[in-house]
Amino acid sequence: MEKIKMTTPLVEMDGDEMTRILWKMIKDELLLPYIDLKTEYYDLGLEHRNETNDQVTVDSAMATKKYKVAVKCATITPNAARMDEYNLKEMWKSPNGTIRAILDGTVFRAPIVVKGIEPCVKNWKKPITIARHAYGDVYKGSEMKIPGAGKVELVYTAEDGTQTKELVHNFDGPGIVQGMHNINKSIESFARSCFSYALDTKQDLWFATKDTISKKYDHTFKDIFQEIYDAEFDEKFKEAGIEYFYTLIDDAVARVMKSEGGYIWACKNYDGDVMSDMVSSAFGSLAMMTSVLVSPEGYYEYEAAHGTVQRHYYKHLKGEETSTNSVATIFAWTGALRKRGELDGNKELMEFADRLEKATIDTIEAGEMTKDLALITTIENPTVLNSEGFIKAIAKRL
Ligand code: NAP
Ligand code: MG
């Protein structure tokens, strides 16, 4: 059989621990036999990040700007324990944070829906994709404990020295206060990423804030989304037959619960933090959650939403059998290959991505799965496979 040709490389970001083991298996069993795989390889494994003083992470993000599509393996974000374990020169920053800062992107997370892994919410039939704004608000807030009676004000000093003041509260006893901010430019990027991704995936976009209470702060989010929608996306949405829909956050929550899914839910930073955990756990499993970073310029970086599955890796190192779910990592590859195919007009590559996803879903629906899914499936007597066995079962169907 002749292998599928690629014209432009993908940026390949290798990673750590158990997902690094899966990464190689996926390439060997599911990709290399069928595709003349062209990638520009960056080793984001912690050892190599340490050797290069983390330059490799920056290089991989710059390469993503050049080639527009990247696929990333999960990576360790170092903490004190990792400093010792890997004998690190520095506590390197989260690679995802570094890449996101360079690409200025928004992260979209969506569950992979499979028969037999049923969401807790009965009426959810299609995935709900969460888009979380990743800058500012309470995550960059400053706070004070107010010890006793006194006045708290917000003060803005313009460059020419003129001041504008707004009373926060006249305290008559102890209390607390918080100041937070956001930047129009960041909200604009967030809005553009959301609208572009909705067009890309042909799904409606929902956005919600508390603008009735927060008449300047949250209202600015609402206004910026609406202005950008009207100026740049209205016609494109109509052509694509999709809708942009704004509502209050509490109304959105009620509607989400009663919906059947199949849309993107854009959230402010805190709402996205909370709601993404709610949506992902209600859909069943972190190992079935995909993640894609979309920049406002249209660069895409695909990955699994879970981490490096450290506990399984230590078992693997001891020579024990593991049953680690590779679905989200496989879907990171298919997402990237499909996008590469789309940008290059390479239909064969896009069809291959569809086939690989179908083979993966069919394998689970036929009752062959890893242990994490076997524990929650409604399929009777599932066959529990080990990490490699599951990938081989997909290869057989493929
Ligand atoms: P994790 O790797 O997501 O795993 C947490 C637990 O969830 C696992 O121990 C396992 O439970 C279960 N799990 C997650 N993915 C699974 C899969 N594919 N198959 C089966 N079970 C799965 O989170 P962590 O252990 O807290 O973090 C490990 C490392 O990952 C950390 O160094 C962290 O910095 C990094 N991390 C990276 C990213 C990223 O690169 N995007 C994201 C998050 C975390 P059981 O042990 O019960 O089987
Ligand atoms: Mg959280």
C-alpha cells in the first residue's frame, strides 16, 4: 500500500512519562505504517527542556507560528519534587503557559463521546466544548484585608497625572477588598479565537457573563464580543448556518443542563475554570477529553487534556503492566492531521484522520477498552486491554 503523502510538516512536541511511551506506540502502530509522516520534531521532555534552558519550548512555539499546526504530548510542569527527581537547573515554567503566551491563544476542551460511556446528564448527546479566557480577572487580582473602619477607593492615574476615583466601600469595621483587571486586547483575541473556532467546527457559540450586575466590567466583555461579531463574523456565521448567542451566566448554566450539547461555551476565566471541571467530569473521563489551543491568527496546537499519568509510568518503569488510555492523545494527532490536511488541501490526510478516529471509537464500542473506561462503561463484560493491547486493537480495525 502506498503511504499518504504530506506536503507541509506538522510541529511535533514530544513530552514526558507515560504519555511519552504512548506517543511512540501511537506513531509506530497507527501513523507511520500509513502516512509518510512529515514533522518538525521538538523534544519537550523535561530532560531536554533542562538541557536547553527551556529554549526548546520557545522554539517549538515559534515553529507553530511558521507551520500553523502542532501536536503536543503531555509534559511535566516542574515543582519542588521534580527539581530533585530530574536534577533541574531551574523550576522551568509550564510549557503550556509559555506556548500560550507566545501564540496568544484560547484553549478549547471537548469530550470524545462514545456509546457505552454515558454522561451523567442524560440529555447530553453531543460534546460541549468549553472555551476559557486565559487572562486576568481574579487570577491577576490584588487583594487586601481591611483591618477596621475606613474608605476604600479605586484610583486610576492617567499618564498626564489626572486621576479618576470610584468609591468601593466605606468600611465601618474589618472586611476584605479585591481589585482585578482585564485588557481589551486580550478580550478581543479571545473573542476572535472563539468565533474562528465556531466557524471551523460548525458549531454555535454561546457566551455568558454577569453584565446585569457588572455593568462596566462584564458588560465590556459582552460589548467587545458583539462588536467583533457584527464587524467580522456575522455574514460568515449565516453562511455556515451557525449562531452566536449571548445570555446571562446563570441562564446559560440552566440551558446547558437542559441542552443536548453540540456547541461551544465561551467562559470568562473563573467561569471556565469551574465549568470545565463540571463538564468534563459529567462526560465521564479526563482521559477522553481533547484540548486545542487556537490563536487569533489561526495557529492550532492539539493535545490531550490530561497530564503525563505519572503513577502509571512508575508502574511501567518497574516492569508492571499498565492500562493507560491513549484516546485523547490519538485524537490530538487526528486533530492536527485533519487541520494540516485542510490547510494543505490534502483530502487523503483528512480522511485518514476520520478513519483513525472511527477505528478508535469502534474499538471501545465493541467492548475493548482500557481499565479506566471499563470501570465506568455501561457495556457488559468489557475486555480490559493493556496500554499496548488497546493501541494494537485499534490498529487491527484501522
Ligand atoms: P494526570 O497525568 O492527568 O493523571 C491523574 C490521574 O488521572 C492518573 O493517575 C490516572 O488515575 C488518571 N488518568 C489521567 N489520564 C489518564 C489516562 N490517559 N489513562 C488512564 N488514567 C488516566 O495528572 P497528574 O498525575 O496530576 O499529573 C502528572 C503530571 O502531568 C504532572 O507533572 C503535571 O505537571 C503534568 N500535567 C501536564 C499537563 C499537560 O501537559 N497538558 C496537564 C496536566 C498535568 P489512576 O492513577 O487512578 O489510574
Ligand atoms: Mg481548575
